[in-house]
Amino acid sequence: MNRWQKRASKKRKSVSFQPTRNDIQAAVDEYLKKGGKITKLEANDVNYEDFMRQKESYSAINDFFLGN
């Protein structure tokens, strides 16, 4: 093989990110330290599975998750 020819690169399987509770807590702490805000969403009487079966638009789904 000529040294100037490109070698076929092996495809590498990417490692999936599986954060631990400590990773998540550190990310949340950093987000809050930088001025981020987290709003707690309260459950309501709308059933998520029934809502998803309706196949509504993305804006309706966002409204569901944001409590609008």
C-alpha cells in the first residue's frame, strides 16, 4: 500500500452517555449557579397516554408539558 493512500477507517461504536445521579446533580447545580431557573410541574387530571394518542400538533404537546 502506498503510504499516501488513505486507509479505510474503522467505524467505531459510540459510547452512550449514561449519567449517574451525581452527574445530574452537578449539572443542575451548575445550571442554577449560572442563573437558570427550574419550574416544578404539577400533575393534573389529563392522562398522558390519552393525550399522546390524540396525535396533536407539537405546540399542543408543548402546552401539555408546560402546563399551559
